[in-house]
Amino acid sequence: MTQEHSSTQPALEGVLPILPTIFTEQGEVDEAGMRRVLDYTIDSGASGIVFPGLASEYDMLTKEERLHLTARVGSWVDGRIDFVVGASARTTDDAAAYALAGSRAGASAAMILTPHGMAEDLDAMAAFFRDVHSASGIDIMLQNAPAPMGIGLALDRVAALAREVPGIRYVKEEAPPSGQRITELSDLAGDALDAVFGGAGARYVIDELTRGAKGTMPACEITELHVAMHRRFVEGDQAGARELFERTLPLLNMQAIFRWRLTKAVLQRRGLIDSAFTRAKGPALDRFDLIELDALLHRLADLLPFVKAAA
């Protein structure tokens, strides 16, 4: 059975960065810092914002924190750009609660990782997404990330879910090679999907856009450059888009290793947040990494103003 889309919302497209959760040095949520980062992404021309995603350390937040911050983000966005709520969870009830909270906060879609516990049971996965959509009433973006974050669901199964589950309108495809997979998924799913997005920190964004991705969902620390890159591409200036891509790639490669720590280190240097504290575990930047980060930012200084180097 092919699904019928009932949403009247314009389809998502463009650059939709992931909003990180900002913390104080004591590990408490810093709402003022989050608001500054959100306003920066909007001022930079982003088409939308996603919260909470993997880059938001969503699995380090309590359920109460997630629900509260979802409401806060929705109130801060206030309809200025699209809001995609992250609703990934281990249980259907929790995922539905997060998606519903997003709907009430003005989100037009819920991004949800394919559940690990249902990896071998497509019927159970279809029921999961169907129930979340029914409870929230907003479109679903299936996030197909590789292990260990997701399960890297085979593309014929992603396409089957898109056809069978009312409400799945989007896929964020992050399993490698993402470009090839975007091409194949678009062919397999046909008009069952409104759009496929790339992710993976925009490290493959030109290839993804060339293959039909409708946008990218990277970390947020260089939003204005991703927006300019995307704009140049859709306006036919592929050489200009590639020039920006090549200039940003060293920083994005470093971000692939240090993830949220790199994102927050850059945001701190740009004067947007006070603390680069993370709750999630992972490699920390040592003094040589900080020297390298400063060098990379210096090479982008004409495009990307920042406030100060590491102490």
C-alpha cells in the first residue's frame, strides 16, 4: 500500500542545523546560551532548526529536560523558521511524547532514529512510526544513521517503511556512502517521500546535493557558510559552492572526531556561549588540538568572524 500524505505544510528544504544543548561549567542547562545560538542560526539564514538531535547530546538529557527544552525552543523559534523536533527514544511511548511535545511547540516534523530493538522486525518498526505519527499528528523524518547511533537500515526497508507508514515524508540518510544511498533511496521510494536530506556534518554535502538531496542537517557552528554553500549550489554556482566546501572541509573533518566538543569550542570562540562543557563522553581537545583549531579558524577569518583564540 502506498501512503498518502495529508500534510499541507510546505516541504522542508535547505540548511537545518542541529541546535546543541548548552551547559554551564557545572553541567546545568544554559538556556540563555541556547537562545543566543538559536538566534545566530536564524540570523545566518538557516531554513530551520532541529532539536534535540545527536549533536544536542539528547541521550544525556532527562525526559523532563527534553520536554521543557522542546517547549522553550519552540517559543524562541516562534514560527520564524521551520522547527524539527528530535523524538528518538527507546520506547514508542517516549517517542510519541517527544513528538507530541514538538507538535505543541510548533514543530512541523519529528526526526526519529530507527530503533535498535526493532532492527530485524520491519512490521514492528512500521507500527512504531505509525503510532508516533498518530499520537503527534506531525510529519516523520526517519533518521537512518549507522551504528552505533542507529542501525543503518537497508534502503529497500527504508523505502518499504516510507510506502507503508502514513506520515513518513522525509529521510535523513547518514549511512555511508551517503551520496550513493541518497540516489538509490530516491529511486526506490519514488513519490513516497517528499525529500531526502544529508547529514554527517555536511562533509559530503556537494555530492549529496548533486544526487538530489533537498538540503543538509549539519552541526551549527558555521551555519552562515553552509547557507552560502547551499545557496550557491541551488543558484547554479557549483564552482562557488565547491570553493566554500573545500575551505570548510578541514574544520568539518576535525568536527567528525571531536563532535559536540568541537562545535562548542567554535561557538565559544565566536562569543555565543560561555562554556564548552559537554555531558557526553568522547575525546577532548588537548593543547595541540586547540592550536590546530585556532589555525583552521584563522584561515576562515575572512568568512567566519570569531572572537578569541584559546587561552
